[in-house]
Amino acid sequence: MDRKELEILVLAALLHDAGKFAQRAGVGKSQEMEGEYCPNDKGHSTHLHVLYSDYFIEKSLPLPKELDNARDRSRLARLASSHHKPLGGDLFEQALSIADRLSAGTDRKSGEEAEGDFRSARLLSIFEQVDLSGPRPLDQLQQGRCHRLVPLAEDPFPVSLEQARQSDYAALFTTFCERLGTLPLDMGVTRYTESLTSLLEEFTWCIPSSTYKSLADISLYDHATTTAAIAQALAVYHDEQAGLPGQGRETARKFLLLGGDLSGIQKYIFGLDKSHGSGVAKLFRARSFFLQMLTRSVVLSLLERLGLSSVARIMDAGGRFILLLPATNAVQKLLPDFELEVQRWFFDQFRGELCLNLCWEVSLTEMDFDLKRFQKFLDDFNDALEERKLHKFDRLLNTGVSPVIDLDYSAYECGDCPICHLRPIDREASAKHRGSFGSTDDLCSDCAEQIGLIGSRLPRSNYLVIKHEEPGGVALYGGLTLHLLEKVSAEKHRAAVEIIAIRRRGEFSYQPIATHLPTISDADISAWRGWGELEERNGVLWCKEEEIGQGEPKTFNLLNRTNLPQARDAASGQCVCQFGPPP
């Protein structure tokens, strides 16, 4: 399959319902295309939002250099706008049209039309459907708490329907169009698509995808991304089969759910010697983050080999991910070898402490995307993935590899790492990163590098750049390396496998990561000095045995401050200290 055509299809799927956003905001539409794109029902044109999708793509959407030409823009606009009236002989139009219908089948709960017209309806909070006494009546749901039309970072909490209606589409759409100017246009189609996806999340998370004869509880963003995943899989499947969707093929098993689940997370993160104070806090932060990037590197490696976009990743959280893949012969042939490679790498790298369990036993037909049927298949898939966790490293062990790991004990001549107690001390790595953990003790290479390259840099970094093997980064799966940076540029990072923004959406792929770090303030220093906890040595302040300075991160000991003296009123004996812990 032509790579460029697949990229255009994914973009079209992400934008196919952008016209709903534009229509509700009351902006321009391509009136002359009504006969081309809109179905006709009893003499009246329906699904008029596609005219707004076409106008938005043709007139307002900035495109990357590779697609910013009349032919590709026109192709993108047609694919996105023809999903209700596709050409019978066009694989991509058919794939997107069917994907739109299948995506709606997985998320639409039937019911009466939302109160008011499609402009006044608001996205229903998912929490309105959580009730231990049983399903709530439809009229109560429709009057429940809803989301305001605001960017995600501004105010994600639900309010009353009346309050939600005080926000309007026009203001949100105007801000969205302004933010389109931040999309990277000179770093390739992949970077552009990832950036657009995160921008769509920020602005369409609060927009109901459907308000007609269905509960308005699914966002436009969720519908767009699932449609893109299905369209990609469907197009690749039928390209291999050399046939078009439909034509009696609805019962063919065209889709694979592939899942991964990381085992051993708790022990890996918390199985550290907490008595070794220096660097442990940074290592806790580093290890939790490292595991997120580790599973992501496995997903990136697989998708790169399959030539698929990251929209195939429909879930990725807590050490578990789910991909929607085409059930082609090429995919099914690759997966067993890929699983063996993953098991061997984790076995060697982590000595069995961590294991990534893969499962792809559940395949789907088009009909299985019906809401009730899909839930059953999803339950079956999760059960199968849980069962796979009982057979760790099975494919590797079946090749004759011994489960007993043969260590090179001569490497431990300097002792084991004082923090993890698993790997031998590496003096060279310790010396390289000693400034990050401020201790004279030597650590193993893993602990030293994670503290130096992740724990120390994460609070001050803006971007995560994943590249093919390059010095100076944290080693991930598949020869990928992770680099934490404050700035990125097209010149240096165009060839990156992925660039992840961790501070704001709409700029490359976005990953929400807790990067806040409590730091020492003037008030802290004044309080500690008043309590007699500070000592000055050669112009440097010390609190007990910890060197401190304004703006420096607080250690666990400084956060706890359990041993600080309490200032008490002489008469009442009550604690009057402003900064200290309770009496």
C-alpha cells in the first residue's frame, strides 16, 4: 500500500466530522458540493456537516509541506467529506465510510434526541451513568451534569446543563483555528498527524459526536480517533485481499486486537533500598516514567515494522496497551516472531523481573463492532490477556532457554548496587552521573543512568524524543533511545521516531506526565533557620547532612520535616509555628 495514501486516509478519518464543530460554530461551508457529498432523503439533503468539513480543509487547515498542494489537499477534503456518500470503487472512501459507521456502533447508546437542537446539546458527563442502584431514567440523564465548551486544560469538570450552555462553539472554534498555527509543518506528515491529534483532543474532547436519537456521551475526539484506527485497519486488510469492503465480506475476520501487559511493575519501582537516601527520590520518579516509555517503545517498534500510524493504539495506560490491527497474513506471520523477540529482550535486560505479555487471540468482523457484541469481545480479550500473564516467557522457554539465569559473578567484584541490590556496581557510569545523585557511593549503570538521564531532567524538560540508537539517551526496546530535552528543532529531530510534548497539547504527540517538583523557597529557608536546623559551611547552607539552596528540589526528608522543633506559646502551650508540622 502506498504510504502517502494511507497517511491521507488517517488524516481524513481524524477530520471527517470536523464539520460538526464548524457547523455548530456557524462558519463557512462548501454549498456547491451539496449534491456531491450529501445523501438525499425524500428530496432533502442530509448530513450537511460534511460541507463544513470540506470548507474547513480546503480553506482553513494548514498542511505539512508534503501535502500542501492542490492535489493532496483536494484528495484529503474529498475523503473526509464523502463518508456518507462514498464512491463504490474507491477503497479509501469505502473504508472511511464503513469505519465511521462501525465506530458509531461501538459508542452510541440509543435514546431520544438530546434536549434542544444540536447546537445547544452538551456532552454528558460519564459519571451521570454511574449509579449503584441501577440504570438511571433517560430523562434524568439528559438533565444531568455536562461539560462546558472549553479547551481541556482550562476546566474539565462537569457543571449543570444550564451552566454548560453558557459556553459557545464560536469562541472555542476561533481559539482552535488560532492554535492550528502551532502545528509543525516542516517535520513530516507523521509529526503533523500526531500534533493534530493532540490538538483535536484539547478542543473536541467536550463536543458531543452525536445528539440525534442517542445519548450525547461520546466526544467528537473519541469518535474521530476510533474511526481513524478502524479505517486504517480496514484499508490495509482489503489492500492485501485485493478487494473492496462490502461485497458480502462483512463476516470475514478483518481486525485483530493485540494487547500487551507489563508484569512486575510494583516490585521494579518500589523494590529499592529506601535507606540509601541520596538519589532514591529521583529514582522513584525515573522508574515510574521509564516503564511508560518502555511499553511505548514496544508499540512504536511494532507499528514501524507494520508501516501503520499510531492511531492504531486505542489504549495505552498503566503498563497495558491495546492496538487495533488488520488481520492480514503479513501481520499474523510477524507477531509470533515479534513476541519471541520481546520475551528474549525483557528476559536478558531485566533478568525476569519485568515481563511484557502479548496476546492477539481475539479477532473481529465488521458486525462485531455492534455495541453489545463489542463489549463481549472486549471482555474476552481482557480475559485472554490475563491468562497470558500466567505463561510468562513461554515462547522463549520453549526454544530451550533455561529459566535459571547464568550471571557473570566476576562483575560483582566491587559489590552490588546499594540501591537495587541486583546489578553490579558500575564505577564509570556512576562517575558520569554522580552530580545527579550527589553521593560518593557507586551505583549500577541502570540506577545511575535513570537518576542522571531521567530523574534529574524530567522536571525541567519540555519534550521527550525517541530516536533510533543514538548515544546519550536511555536505552529502550528495539534499539530505540529516549532523550529528555528542553527544545526540539526540525533540523535536529525530523528523523525521530516520536516526539512527545509533556507541557502542552497541540505540539507534537502529547503525554500527560506529572512533572511538578516541590522546590525550596525563601520561606522554607527562613523557617528552618529560625528552628536552628541550618548550618553554613564555606558559604553553603546545610540542613542536617543535606546541602540546600533556593529553587533546589526538596528531598523526602525535607518534605516530611518530622523532626523539626515546634514553636509554642509560653502561656497556652499551643503550636504557633507557621511552617512546621502539627504538634
